[in-house]
Amino acid sequence: MNPLHQHCLNVTRRHFLRDCGVGLGKIALAGLLTEALTNRSRAATSGVPNPLAPRQPHFSGKAKRVIHLFMAGAPSQLELFDFKPELAKLEGKPLPPSVIGGQRYAFIRPDAAVLGPRYKFAKHGKSGAELSEMLPHLSKIVDDICLVHSVRTDQFNHAPAQIFFNTGFSQPGRPSLGSWVLYGLGADTQELPAFVVMSTGSGLSGGSALFSSGFLPTIYNGIRFRNQGPPILNVNSPAGVDARLQRDTLDLVSSLNQRRLTADGDPEIATRIASYEMAFRLQTSAPELMDLKSESKETLELYGCDPAKPSFARACLLARRMIERGVRFVNIYHEGWDAHSDVAGNVKSNAAITDQASAALVRDLKQRGLLDDTLVIWGGEFGRTPMVESNPALGRSLGRDHHPQAYTIWMAGGGIKAGFNYGATDDLGFHVVENPVHIHDLQATILHCLGFDHEKLTYHHAGRDFRLTDVHGQVVRELLA
């Protein structure tokens, strides 16, 4: 017989209680504490409080809501925002090893040749922001935005980097930025989901983890709106079910759920009750929201939007309509920026899709008096390398690989300084040399604009308090208006 097996046969329950350091007294105490906490939870939830009731932040923030335009796949900052003429001089030559250091890459060798910028740049506005010719619309509103040229991340592959930007952690399971905002502020509308997600393009590497509530109650999940058909699956009543029958059915289900909530105190049951009621209201509010017939011809032309066709422009216009109706957080994911080959063509194509609508959103919010308390964020998960990616075996040429060390995002409104350029990279666009902004710093700054101390917006889970910024992050006060 296995000696370990024989030893286990000789261990009695008395040995276990003596040797494990727990004892009957501690087990009894744990049972009493569990019962007390369960009773307290039942008492707290017996009245079915609204988990999305509006709440006050730690202090008065300038932003009340957020529209996050996430450019999945990682736009090339070197073709859009960060002009490096030195790269043109070095094109075809490898970068010095001293510049690259120990950096790893997904698809190229560290000694890959330099690739110069593919487009012309010019300075615009009073701020003198230098932008690519691929951004003609953004160039007209540079004095309304803040360009941050010194963003850096810890991740160099798409899924971990996208999850890291959106949740502060590189693996699925943590609450997203939108979920934290909803948890902290609650909702301003009962007619629409307070956290809405829309997607345009070819698919998300990070998947639903990018807008998940993680270990927060699922009431704080982002709700995905579809591009065609009913905006939310199964929101329409089936044939033969009229409003009276549906209302009676929901009332019955709600009474049964409330009994179970009173008995168990499980917050997920409160989520279920709220979700049924929201679905009922969405049957009226969602079609009205998605119908763009009330928008003027001038507004549709401003965005470049065909109301009958799904597009990034249509998503941006819907985002404005959503925040007008009290939606707290809108994520628009535009996928397709992963330029491993033909970076020039990739940037040209995606800029043509996103530039006009992104700029129009800022202009539209401003003229409606909504920009001051709406924070707009534009950017991807990392940048692109100064070196070229060319791989005949994979059919790739004149592309750029993933670059976590330095890239550019822009923000507007909601307490962010307008007409401001912050941070800088070296002459090769490889390293940040001025005012580095880590992803956790960016997250801390976003929460500050909303009125939160990022170190105090926490949720107790698995024995400790968690926060969006993990154990890092500093507010970048120079970005604040």
C-alpha cells in the first residue's frame, strides 16, 4: 500500500481538528459569523433597493458621463499623430541595439529595418498640434482636444493589451472601466441601459471581457447593442403576447424573484429583477433611440452618417443620442487597425471610416452644451513599431508590429485641458522621453474627471479590496482643465 494512503487511513477527525489549527470553537464562530452576515445581507436587500440608483462620487467631478472610442488593433501613431522625420532618413537600416534593449516583438526581429512615415504632417490650430494628412477633420478641432503622445502599456499582444486598457488587468475577470463608473455613479436613466457597448469592424481580440462587470454584480455589465435588427436580442415580444399578458407575466416573475431575494440576499437576483423591468421598458425606448429620422440633414452630413446603414458614424451619432437620454457610459469599439502589412493602406482605410465621425461627435457635443461634462476618449491598446514588418511567408510587407513602449491617444471635454499637447517620444518614436503616462495613470485620471479618488473606488472580493488601477496609477494633473 502507498505509505501516504496508509497514513491518511490513520488520521481521525480528532487528529484533523487538533492539527489543522482550526478547532471546534473556531468552526462554530465561523458558522455564527456567516449566519450574521447572511441575515444582514437579507435585511439590506429585502426592500429590493435599486442597484443602479444615482450615487455621489467622492468629490464634484466635471465629467458626468463617458464616450470611449476604442480603436482595437492599435492605430499607427507614426502615421497619425507622432511625426518622426528622422525615421525617413534611417529607412532600410536597423535601429541601434541600444535603443531596442530587451524588447520582444510579436512578429518581427529586433534588428528589423526602419520604416519611415508614410504620410505628410502639418501643424494646426492655436495649439500647433501636428497631425497627419489622414486626419483632415480632426485637424479642424485640435483646439478642443488634448493629445497625449506618451502613453505606454505593459502588454504587447492584442487580447491582453485590450483587456488591460479596459480593466486594468491583463487577464479576463476584472470589472471594466464602464462597470466601475456605473458602480460608482449609478444610472441617470431607467429607460435605457446605463452602460452601452457598440462594435464596428472585424471583431474584438479581448471579447466580452472588455466590457464585463467581472466580479462586480452583473447589473454593471455593458449591454451590447447590435448593428442590425432589434438592438438587443429577444427584446421584442413573441407573436401572440400582448402588453397586458406580458405585464402580468413580469409581475408574477418579479414577485417570485423578490421572495427568493428576501430569502437568499443574493444581489444577482436583484439584477434579474432590474433586468426584466429594463427589458420591458426597452421595447419602447430602444426603437425610439435607434430611429434617426428626427436628426437634421445637417447633423447627418456632419457625421457622414447614412441612417439606414450600420457604420462607425452611425454609432457615434447614437452615442450622442444615448448620453442625451441619460446613458452613463458608451463604448464604441472599432476593430481593424492591426497593420502588420501595408500600414499606409490600413491607416488610410480606417481613418476614412473614423476621422469625420470622431471629430463630428466632439463638435456636436460642444454645440449642444454637452462637451463640458462628457469625457470623450479615442485610442487603441498600444502603438506600432518604427521598424518594418515584412514576412513573405505570411504575405506581409511594409507593415508595423506591436509597440507597447509609446503611443498616442486623445481626449476631449469632461475636465480635460483643451488645445493641449502632452508628452513626447524620442526622435525615432521608440521611447517616451517626456511625461510618461502609464495605462493605470490614464485610468486614474479618467476616474478623477468623474469625481473619484481611484484609490478609494474599491470593491471587496476574495478577501481584499480591488480597484481599477490595481495597486498603481497617479492622476496626471497636467491634463486637467
